[in-house]
Amino acid sequence: MTGRFMCKPLAILALLLFIMLVLAGCSSLESIIRSNLEDTPIWVFEPRAARDNIPFVGTGSGADEITARVRSYGSILTQISEYLGKDIANTYIAELSRSDAIGDYNLRITREFVKEGEGEVTVHLYAIADRAILESNRSELLIEIEKTKEEVSLLNASASQALRENRDVSAVQDYLSIISLSASIAGVQGEEIYQEAVDNIFSIAQKIAIVRNSDLAHTFSVQRGTRAIAPKIKGAPLLISIKARDVMNRDYSDTIPVVSDEDGLVRFINTNSSMLQRGTYTVSLDPMAFGIRETALRPADQQYLDALVHASSITVSYQRSYPLGQSMMIALGEYSVRGALLPSRNAERVVDEYLSGYGFSFRSVHDSIQEDDEDFFETITREYRDTEDIVLYGKAGVVAFTQLEHGVSVQVAGESGIYRLSTQTLLASTGMVNSIGRGADEESALEEAFQMYGRVTSSLLKRFLLK
């Protein structure tokens, strides 16, 4: 009796083993067990498809189903990118999210499974794509990748040659080109190319130093390290940042680009006459030459490179010189539309106020202005030749009044210059200057027009007065 009762459990066990073995012929035993334990379809663990298709299973999790679904789409695109050897995620994410399909690869999502847990939703998506299309694209991309690798090799050789010639920034730009190319190669190969190029850029940037030349004023060398015998870097683009003051007496920042010569030297020659009379300026590497805004650089790498470039900057104190001295006479005549000398001194006061901020002092000889310029110069030469030799002299007159809907507009034109009395020579001229003033009435408009004339005159002549 006992033996017969034992046969039935053994038969059931044998039947179960047979069923499991049959199932194992289609799916692995491990997948079957995992599918049952995790309450998840077996296609998630073992995706299968007909011979002419390739299956992909995307899995994504998130706080809600929408987030999880988007991540699952991304998972599918990542797998296709790895298969093809090219990143296609940005190209197809919108199409896949919108239609659950990608037309170029005859891909479609045919199954999905949503599983809700505590505070998290997981979405599994099953997709199949046309094998022939993918393999064709893969072959074409493999050819493109080989061409890209050849370009990378050429750029690496170019960068090495540039470094041997002390053209370090040119080498950096070659490595930046390599980084751009690496973006077209998906997977480990692209990552290795990218990382090697970034490491090379960091290595170069860490060594570049801007060193002040002790023999020549406002001259600097760009070199590989701070030692006196360090190689000097040719063709390095730099930015010199200064503070300046506009004609409205407002301070502003300006940047002057320069490039190191064949000896790695840069001499700062100021081209902005409005640069403050004294202060500091900064000499730094041009961040654009180091790809600080290069989109192929990852944010963390951009930030680190920016810090390296900034670390090489130096700050220099300066005081501008006065080739004609700081003290001079001034006389700016203002004339009516009929040519009569006006008693006003709007332009003269503006010039005095503006240039005094740069260390100049003026003695007004406005009362000596006469109809004939020669008479004016004879008068001031006779009266002041023992104390002053330079005079800022000019005349400006009203050209036209224009009636506006709400006030008056006045146009003023004139010319001013800097003269040396001892030699009776014109040292510098503004050329013809036109200015316009507007006001509620003629008097206020006239005042504004002459004041603007004074501002423009100050700005134009300052380049000759300060070096």
C-alpha cells in the first residue's frame, strides 16, 4: 500500500520536471524563475523575435508613469546606439515618444508592462526593429567610424607637432576638434577618445603661465611653466581687461585682444583713450581659444578648464603718463547762429570737469578769445608764455534750430585742438565735431548741445594727452 501511494507524488514530480525542461527549451530556467519571483513577463528578461527582426527591451523607473515611460524610451535608444555605434537618442526620442515607433528602422513597440511599487513606477517596453535596416546602417556607420578614427589620428599628430613648435594653443584647438569628433562615436571607443583629448587639454592648460617681463614695461611672456628657461609659447591669444570712463563720466569695462609673437612675447599698447588714468588691468588667456563654450565639452570639464585658464591670469598696476604735462590753458568759444560770441562756457566746463578726473588742471583764458585766431594766440603768448606752453583751444557754433512737437532741437558744430605756444604748432585736432541737444526751450537745448560738444571733444583729445 505504501509503495502505491508513493508512486503518485513521484509521478507528479516527474511531470513537473518534464514541463520545466520543455519550457527551458524555449526560455532559460533562470528567466522562468525570475519572471515568477518578480511577477514580470518573461520577455523582459529574454526578448525574442523572428529572424528578420531584432528585439529591444527598455526599462525605466520613476515617481510616475510618464517619467518611467520616457526613461524606458531612452533605454531602447541607448541599446540601438550601442548596436549601431552612433548616438541616435537625440535624433529619435521625440518620434519614439510620440508614436511608439521609429520609421527609419521600421521599429515599433508591441508590448508593455507597467509595475507599480511603493513610491515608484517601472515601465518595460518591448520593441522590434528590422534587422536588415539596422545592419545596413551599422555597416555604413562602421565605415564612418573608421574615417573618424583616421581624422582623430591626423589631429593627434598635428597636436604633437604643434607642441614641438611651442604652439600650445594650436594643439589645444586640435584636441577640441577631436572632442567634437568623439561625439559621433557611441560607446566605449568614443568615450576613450573623448577622455584622452580632454586629459591632453588639461595637461597643456595646467602648464601655461603668463609672466611679466622685468626688462620691458607692460610686456609679458606666455610660456610653459614659470622658470626663466621655460619654452615660450607662440600665437597664444590673450585678453587685456581694463577699466575706462565714457563721455558721460561713467566707468565701464573694456577688453583688448592681443596675441603672443614668435618669441612668445606680448606688449600691451593701450588703444582705448578712455582708459582710467591709474589702476590695474588683467592679462588672461582668451577662454574662447580653450573651448570654454565648446558644446562638445561636458559641463564639469568646461568648469575645470575655465578654472585652469583663469588661474593663469595676472593683474598689473599702472599709471598713465602725460606727454604734454598735466597743466594747460583752455578756451572754447561758443557762438550763436549769427556768429556772435556767447558768454556761455558749457563746453569748457565739461572738458575741465571730465579731464580733471584724469589728473589735468586747466587755466581758463576764455576772456582772451577774439575774432581772429592769430590775435588770440598773440595775446595769450604775451601774457602766459612764462607759465604755460599748452592750450586747448576751439570754437563751436549753432548750425540750426529745429522746432519739435515737445520742445526744441539744436545742432552745434565746431573744431578744437591742442596747441604749443612756443612753436606755434597744432599738436592734435578733433576734426569737425557735430552735436545735438534737445530741450523744452532754446536755452536748455543750446546748453545741452554745447555740453555734448565738450564731452566729444574731451574723448577725442584725451588720446593725445594720456599715454
